[in-house]
Amino acid sequence: MLRSLHQLLDPLPARPDRTTMKFRQTLVVGLGSPHGDDQAGWLATDALAQRFPPNDPVLRKANSASELLDWIDGVGRLIIVDACLGLNRPGEFRCWRWPHRAMAIGKWAGSHDMPLAAVLDLAHRLGRLPPRVEVWGIQSGEQQLGDDLSAAVRDALPYLVDAIVESLHEVTPCTNDH
Amino acid sequence: MSGRRIKVQALTRVEGEGGLYIKLGPQDVEEVCLEIYEPPRLFEALLRGRPLEDVPDITARICGICPVAYQMSSVHALESALGVTVPPAIRQLRRLLYCGEWIESHTLHMYLLNAPDFLGFESGLAMAERYPDEVNRGLRMKKHGNQLLEVMGGRAIHPINVAVGGFFRLPRAEDLQRLVPDFEWGLQAAVETARWVAGFEFPDFCRDYQLVSLAHPEEYPMNEGCIATSDGESLAVGSFENEFEERQVPHSTALHAVRRHAQTPYLVGPLARVGLNVDQLSPTARRLAVEVGIAWPSRNPFQSIVARALEVVHAFEEALTILRDYQRPAHARVAYDYRDGRGCAATEAPRGLLYHRYDVTADGKIRLAKIVPPTSQNQAQIETDLRGWVPVALQDDDDAVARSCENLVRCYDPCISCSTHFLRVQIERP
């Protein structure tokens, strides 16, 4: 049977790719700076940008945790990636679900270094914290300003990114047993 | 009064690391030391030998809350050394950039650092739970200030678009136009903020300040003008080092500043700026300055929060004017040739007058740099004020005295990181 030309030129639309809508309300923020292992959050975000379509999830980089307050409204799931201290060895990483005692606020010294925990607590008290908040931390090595990424963190970064991807797909979700 | 010693180990809700030591004698306050132990950051030495084009971005790293101030003082000082004059359009864009910084710095300080003291809260977090609408208002105002910094400066923290001679890239008209609705909201929010803070209860504590700030015959001072004082002086910026002196003190890594001839402290910052320039505020800010019922100039440090609020009104209103009228200039920056020389400039950082001086070489390198931040200029005055405040605040409870002293220190919005080119409160009682 002959078909009308418009059907040849404009076939039936493809089935919608449901994955493009999956992470619309998910915001991933890499916290960091251009120095040493403190770049880890930014680099992880850059790597995630290669694994997902634009804006799904929304990916951002921040210098300061307080910038989160500009971006979290309407977000259903907030994922933060940052270098940290307190784990066993450089390159080791883990995930914490907010709230967690490991993210105790401590002394909030000033406006420049409003710590992440204080920002999350502030958002919570204002009724603006997303319902699901996960913080991925990767242990930093001992470094100075202006250093490059350490070998340990550089080698671990792809595994961190894979773990975040798996968490986003709920293959291996972030729990406080992670 | 007994011979007590009161020490605050680490001041909270101030930027940077500092502490306070108070020694009380049998009859009076024997000693007050604002101890700054933030490590010296040695930026002046760091700049020597570097290309002058590196200076704005390097000095911006002195501070994450007031980077624009360092960039503005540095480019104006370098342009003075090179004999460069920027055209009016660039001048106006620099004021727009500064408006963004005043908004985000002042707003964060008012809402999260200073207002909790007046409302009886230990922290901005505790206050947020009782005053969520107000804190959300402040955070949104700060956000819009940051957005302006992003559009003008390339990013909100440590902007990257400021260049000697102008900017690396001019903003597009549509990017600035897009900010207008939020800045219209921001102006109204700033008015509500000014009315809110003006209603706080202020201790009756007036000081014999010499107020110091820039003054300009045609505008509220930001980047240009002479140095005015409440004694009626009008000083050329080039005479700064003849008139003001920095000196080291043993208990602080931050230098103290005094008037060179009288060896007396002085005050810079919003209280001084508003006090010396109230008639140059924007129309809405000027009306509010009358409405709030304070006789300007005020010499009560607790009323600094009202001065900050008026400046935020001014910043939103001036920014709106520039955003609405913006016509993209033909060129982003003025060309220049290197020459051996010296140049200086003063601009008004959120915390007060910020002075830079550079000696440059014929091949475009920095030979010498001098940076005098506002917080170090205020250190001596803060200590003097604390010496006057302690007898007022004194009670048997050392913690209460310490808190009261911290409240006063926070009124100056000290940026300790800036003031160390480096509030623990310790109270000793006999």
C-alpha cells in the first residue's frame, strides 16, 4: 500500500525517552575550589556532566556552601560532592544521608566559611531543605594552595562518580550504612 | 570593679579568627585587646614582581565577601599610575558591580550576623526558625546581589571580569535587563529591611568618633572622591599616607591605624559614609534616613545596622537606574602603555575605605604594593569603644560580659581575614 508522503517524511514520533525526565528535580552540586584535592567536587560534577543529558540532573559547581540556598527551591533531591577530612585514607569516599551526626555544625566562625552543615540546617529551619539530601565526601590528602589533585584522589575520582551514578539510578542508593 | 580577666577565645559571627582579652582592675578597665591571630597573608609581598594585570585577581583573593572592593581599589590605583582615565560608561558599570557587592555583603551581615544580637538569639540559625520570612527575604536579597556580580563579574565569588582599563567583557543588555524585576522586588525588600532594623532597641552608647570616608560632590561615594572627615577636612587620596598611619601592636597580626599627627583612632564604614554623605543617598534611601528618626551623623556603633540598611536601599535603587538605562559601550576597556610610576586610590568597600598604592615598572611589573583594609583601620577604634563599653556591660557573669562585647564588635562587621595583610574573649579578674 502506498503511504502518504508526509508519513514517510514525518513518521510516527519515537517513544519518549523516559530517562530524560527522571532526574529533573535532582540537583547535584560540586563544592570546591581550584586548589589541590579541593577540586574533587568540581571535577566530579564535570564527570557527571558527561554521563547525563543537560539539566537532568541539574549540575552546579559552588565555591561556598551558602550558594546552595540560591538553588534548592523546588528540588526534590539534593546531592552534594565535596572533599572532606575524617575518613581513613586519601581517596576514600562515602555518602551520608542528611541529617547525620558526622555533619555536626560545630563552631560557625563567620560569613565567609558558613559550613555546609550550617547551610543545610538553615535551609531546614526555613522549611526549604529538599526532602532528600545526600552528601558525598572524598578524603583529601595533605596539600597546599595551588597544588594539583593528589594521585590518590585522582585515582579514586572515577569510582566516586560511578557510585554517584549508581545512587542516582537507585542501583546502590546512598544510605547511612553506605 | 574587681581585678577580673575576661577572655573570649574565638569571636563568633565575625569573618575570620579573632579573640578578645579584657583585664579588669579594682576600679576600672585596665586592658582591652582585640587579638587577631588569623595568620598574616602577605599579599603585599606576593604582588612584587608580578605583572600588573594579575593584581585585580590576586587581591580579590584577600576576601571572599568583598573581592570587588579589592579589585576596584587596585584597578583605580594602577590606572592612576599609568595615567589612564576610563570613560563614563565604564565608570558607571563599575558602580553597578559595587552595588552588587554592597547588597550581598551588607545583607548577609545584617540578617545572619548582626540582627540575631538585637533579637536575643545566639545565632542566625536560631533566629531563622522564629523569623523565617525575614531571613528568607534577606537570603533572596543576597541572591540578587550575587546574580548581579555573576552578570557583571563572571561569577559571584572572586569575580574574574575586572581589568585595568575597564572589563574583559561587557555585559549584554538583555542579561542586565533580565535582572530588573528582581531588583524592583529587592528595592522594596530593602525598604522593609531598613524599617525592620530601625525598630531594634539600640543601647545608648555614643562615641566621640572622627568619621572618615570618601566624599564626592555629585554622588554617594564608591570609587572616587576626596577623603572627608567629620572635622571638616577634605583630603586628597594621595595624601592618605601622610595623614593616616599603620602600626603594629603586639597582640594582633592585624595592623592598627591612627591619624598620623594626633595619634588618635578613627572610624570608617557605613556609619561614617552615611554620616558624611547622607544628602547624596538615593531618593528612597534619603527619605528613609529621615523616616527612621536617627539624627545623622550617628556616633552610636549599634546603629551601624541602620546605616547598612540605608546603603542597601541605595544600592538597589542606583543599580535599577543603571540596569534600565544601560547602553552597551563600544569598547570594554581602555588601552594603555606601561610606564614607571606610582599610583594610589581609595574606594569604599562595604566595611569602609580601602586604600591601595602601587609602584610599577616600565615593563609592567609591580615593584611595591601597599594595601590598607578598612577593618585594620577600625581596630584601634574598636578597642577604644570596647574600653568604654565594658563598664556599661559589666556584671558578675563573665559569659554575659563576653557576649555583650562580642555583640558590640559585630556591629563593625569586621572582616578579620582582610585585616591581616592576619572572638575569643578572655576576661581576667583579680
